[in-house]
Amino acid sequence: MKDVIAKYEKLIVQYPDNELARFSLGKAHFDAGENALAREQFQHALNRKPDWMAVQILIGKCELALGNRAAAKSAFERARQLAIEQNHEGPREEMDQLLVELV
């Protein structure tokens, strides 16, 4: 996993504003269980593309893993709204379930 992280870190140095590189680095950190680092990269990606529903979901999952239930709820609510706006039924249902579990 460290090789994958290193690969994307090099891309970020070359292309610091590339949201796909930020997402990829965030996903590598997420997969490695490094949720704070993942959240940071996902937030960079989301700042460049605010309607990126998958990134919003992953931010919520990072927040939940970090014990930030209020932030997770807020992220999941935003992701749910994006899923509705973008007509993505599966992610909307996933957000509905996660929001129920947070109550």
C-alpha cells in the first residue's frame, strides 16, 4: 500500500490542483486505514469539485471512523442530497441506512 501512496504523492507534487490525483491519494490512505490523511485529500478533491458524491460519502466514512459523528452525519446528509440530485438510487439508499444508524 505504501507504494501506491508514494505514487500518488508524487502526482500531487506535480499536479497539486488535480482532484483525481487527490481522490486517488485519499482512497489509498482510506484503504490503508489512515482516515485523517484520507479525509484531508478527499476535502481537497471536494473543494475542486463540490458535487462529487462519492468523495462526499468517503469523507463521511472517514469522519465516522475518526469518531466525529456530527461531521459524519453532515457529510452523509450532503451526499444523500447529491445522490437525489444526480439520480443515484444505490448511494441514496446507502446514505439513508447510514443516517438511520447514526441516530
